[in-house]
Amino acid sequence: MRNADLRWQPGNFEKNVEAVDRLAEIAAARGSTVSQLALASILTRGEHIVPVPGTRSPRRIQEYTGAADLTLIDTEIKAIDEILPRGCFGARYTKGDVPVWI
């Protein structure tokens, strides 16, 4: 899967790693994890947006619920948007694999 995923390709991969490192600094300053920061960021986008994280671990579910208690301030939201202006570097789907939503 990673061989075809554009987010894992040279150039994009390094930018994504750097972005996660920068997000980790924001998260650490708040005493949270990067996952909690990401979910808290999504929760700021409006009531019509609902994050649905996947996991195989009950421990991760407990971690993720902590995002609901993490209230981001405007400067943090702006910093996150500057770090990842489009959510990531590299498209989620290759051109021929974009799903069609009905």
C-alpha cells in the first residue's frame, strides 16, 4: 500500500515527517499527544465535521477521548493550518483510485 500512496513517496514523506515533528511540539506544550491534537483540531472545524478514528487498541480509544477535553486556542489552530495547509503532503488517492461518493 505504501508503495502507491503518494503521502509515502520521496519528497512528500519527508515533509510529512517534519510536519508531525512540529505538531508534536505543539502537543507536548499542551501535555497531549499528536493524535489528541489532530482530533481536537478536527473538532474545531464545526459541528458538521465528526472525526472517526480507527484503532485496534482499547488504550488508543482512551487516548483519543482525551481530545474532547483539549480546547485549542486560535494561535494553535493557525499554527496547525500553517504546518499542514491541506491536511498532508501528497494526495490520499492516486488519480485513478478516487472514490465516487453517491
